[in-house]
Amino acid sequence: MSRPRTVPAVVHLRAPGTAAGASFLFALARTVFLLALVSVVVFTSTELLPGDAADLRATPGADQDQVRALRDELGLNAAPWRRYLDWAAALLTGDLGTSLVNGRPVADALAQRLPATLTVVGGALAVAAPTSVALAWWAGGSGRAKRVSTALLTGGAALPTAVTAAILVTVFSGALGLVPPVSLLPPGAEPWQHPELLFLPVMALALPTAFYGASLLAGAVSDTMCLPHVADARRRGVPPWRIAATDVLPFLLAPFTRVTAVTGGGLIAAAALVETLFGYPGIGSLLVSSIASRDLPVVQATAVLAAAVVLIGLLAGDLVAALTEPRRRWLA
Amino acid sequence: MNRRAAVRLASLSVPLLAAGVLAVALFGQGWAPNSPTAPLGAPWQGPSPGLPLGTDALGRDVWSRVLAGGGGLLGVSMTAAVCACVIGTVGGLVAGWFGGLTSRSLTAAADLLLALPSLLFALVVAVALPWYTAVIIATVCGGAPLTLRVVRDAVRAARTSGYVEAALLRGEATASILGREVLPAMRGLVTADLGLRLVVALQVASALSVLGLGAAPPAPDWALMLRENMTGVAINPWAVAAPAVALGITTVLLALLAQICLTADRTSRVRDHDPALKEPADG
């Protein structure tokens, strides 16, 4: 038994036997369609809130006529689909709107916080990718301890990110006192100037991702180990490291790319959690705080951008996987 | 103890442990020695007699709050998991039985939903709707597609099996074959799947609570406790460690239980020579 049968479905999105070109066009169409769908969901979700921008912006004590005039001025009386199209068109041309809370352009707020999020997500990916390969190698290749390794990966992937973060804080900050429990950046400082503040957020993001990625990859590793040419090389007495480098790893490149794309998408969502928990000033904590304060333009722009990054990552992963996949027709 | 006995012990102890943990999580409120919401001492007090895990940020009893803090989280997650599993199973039954265009369009719709992380879904929906609705929608969107795929494959394989052909020859109606022949044969698979959905639902629900978008203070809630007590971790680490361990043990045991159900399901298929078998179970 390798993995729950539900899992590889995420990894092998491409139907076996489809040509790479057609499959890429299909994936591109899927990305565009999903992005449009996300924008509709985001817009509808924010529309469902009682009250609108005119109520929020009107000076306190303004009477109904003034609010109505403001509503006209802001174009809020138009049909919902009309306002959706206007909003989406503005978004596409790079106009992300202004914050309802502080009146600053949303694009400025995002640009200011982008480096912090990139640092922490990039760091997490750099830790998680090699760790997940190592874990998958151990779980997919081990013969006798297979049940133990499978149980460990299943358990590790099930642990909520918040729990991992709490355990890390309790150990490294509470018990050992090595790093501060919150990662507030001093004003004007760049995140990479304070590695001690990055440790907890990066590890809290990387560990669950590594386990989840490994649990997705372990099946591919154990499948590859069973391929005829690997068994053949083993019988010929080729040293294990050479089998790993020339016979196994090339076959893992495509699944690895897809898994990285899928887990990378999860990382972007999890960054919202980890940044908020550690008080780290990134885009994720901006999204959460603007959801809490109902700052709709910020929520809309941030959510659509996050979804776009996730979907483009998946698309890139699909493309790279299609290009690097060795001919494995005999597997089907 | 030989290896086989160790494996049997492990696969027996996980369900028992999981049942115990679920019982404590769901009904622990009744066993709490103190009020989970009333301040009983100074903030961040260490363990002392009567307060086995000390106090939290507002001086409330951590032990009572841990006992009371799983019910709401599990209730919401279970509702969400059942919704996802039912929708996915019905979709999978239809897709697997009718095949062709029905199957392709259902699978395509499911794959579309899979592309986005559940947590992002939940965050967007939580803008306007109550948090439990957000958890349910996110779990259904992120989980039902996976259930659909698993059930579809199993149904497709079961279509050609002896008991289904016998029912077809008896002239039974499709709905009755699916409900009385196919579905009971897949109960192990669907139970395991429900467990996996529950784990994801717990992850989403706890994430929303940690972000302050879920259960409202002063409600005792494991995830909310993590958020409230993070800053005092150096003074009373139990206030963070206890809810973290409770939530962690619950999710890990549920995931292991689902894994065991899957293995048992596959083993029984090998024994019965069921044609629905696709992968051999390991020894």
C-alpha cells in the first residue's frame, strides 16, 4: 500500500496519453476560467455584506440625501454585473482601488508588504522542498518500516499549521528562549536583516508543507523503485547512489514539480495564518486584518492576487512537468 | 512481541484512542472542574493545586478550557465533513455508474475546485458569511472532489462484479442497486474518506479560529486559545502547549484511523477477490 488513493489525483491532473501541447492549452483555459470564477466569488462574497462603501465613507451624521448622492457619485447604483465588470476591468488594468480604512492605494500597501511575504514563503519552500523529497525517499523506499513511515507522514500531514506553530513557539521560544515569540519587524527594517525573527514563521510554514508534499510524493517514489529498469540496474550491481541519480530521480522530476506547485499554493494560504499568528507584517496578515475590518477593496485585490499566484504556479508546474516527464507509456 | 502482533496492537489501539479523544473533545465540558470562562487567578499563573495547567491571559483555568474547547470545533468540522462526504459520494456514484459524458463533466467540475487551497476559499467566504458556513463551503469545495474521484473509481470497478450483474439480471432499479448493493460494499472506503475530510475540516476550522475569524471570545476553543496565549508562552507555556496537543492529537488520530480503514478495506477486498481491487495491499 502506498498512499490513500485520494492523493495522487491531485498530482496527476493531466490525463495519461494527452499530448503536452493540447494539455497545456487546456491548463491555460482552466487557469483563466478559474481566475474569473474566483473573482466572481470574491465579488459576490463582499457584495453580501450589509451596507456599502457609501455608508462607510459618508461623514458621520450625514442624512439620507447625502448618502444617496455619494452612492451616485461612486457608481454604486448600477446593476451588480455592471459594477463587477467595472471592478474586474480596473483590476486587469492594475487599478486595485483605495483602502476604505486609511484611504491609501491598495497597490502601495501590497507592494510595501510583498518583500516580507516573499522572504518567508521563499524560505519555507527552500526548506520544505528538499525535506519532502528526503521524507518521501525514506517512506517510499523503506521495506520493513513502511507502516511506521506511512503513519508518520500521514500524522505529520494531518497536523494543523497552527498546532505546528504553537509547538515550535513553546519549544524554541518558551522552553529554550532562543527566538522571540512574535516576529514584529522594527520600522524600516528589511526582513532578511533579522533571521532570528524569520525562523519561527519559516519553520511553521515549511514543516506541514514538507510532510504533505512527502505524503503526495511517496507513492511516486515507490512506483519508480518498482520499474523494470531500476530492478534491472539493481541486479547488475549498480551502486545505489547511481541508481538514485540516473534511474530514479529523473522519473521523480515531473511529480516533484506538480507537488511543489500544489503545496506552494497551500503555502500562500497558510502564510495568512502564520503571519497573523507571529505578527509578521506580510500580505497574508494584511488580508486577514482587512477581512476583520471589512476593508473590502483590500480584501478583493489581495484575495484575487493570491488566487492568481496559486493558479499561475499550478500552470507553471503543469508546463514544467509536461516538459520533464520521461516517456512512461509502459506504466499506463 | 513479534511484528504481526505489534501491527495488530497498533491498529487496535488507534481506534480506541481516537474514540476516547473524540469523547473527551465532544463531552469534556461536563468534566471541567471550573468555569471555562471565569477568571480564577492572576494571568499566566503556573500550575498550582486546583489549577493543574495554570491560568491563561485573563486568569482563566487552562485545564477547564481545554476540556471544554473541542466541542464547537469538532461539531462544525463534523458537519462540514459529512456534507463534503455525502455530496462527493452521490457525485461519485452517479459518475461511476453512468460513465461517459456524465462522468467526464462531473470530474472536470471537481478538478476545477481542487486547484484552489481550501483555506483561501474559507477566508474569502468568511468575509460575509458566519465562520461555520465558511468552514462547510471550504470543506465541500476542497473535499467533495476527492471523495468523488475515489467513489467513482470504486463504483466503476463494482459495475462488472458478480453481485451487481446478478442484481441487474434480477431487473432491479438503478437506484436500488446503487443504494442496496454498491453503497454497502463501499462502506469501508467511504468511512475512511469521511475521516480524511474531517481532518481537513478541522484544519480549516482551527485556522479560521486562530485568525480571530472563528469562534468569538470568551468561548473556550482550542484554536482561539492558541491565539490568545501565544504572547505569554514564556510565562505559562501550558496555556499554549495544552490546546496545541489536544488539537494535534485529535487530528493525527483521525488521520491514522482513516489510514487503517483504507488498509482494512483493501485487505478485505483481496480476501473476497473483489474485482473492485485496484492496488494490492501490502503484507
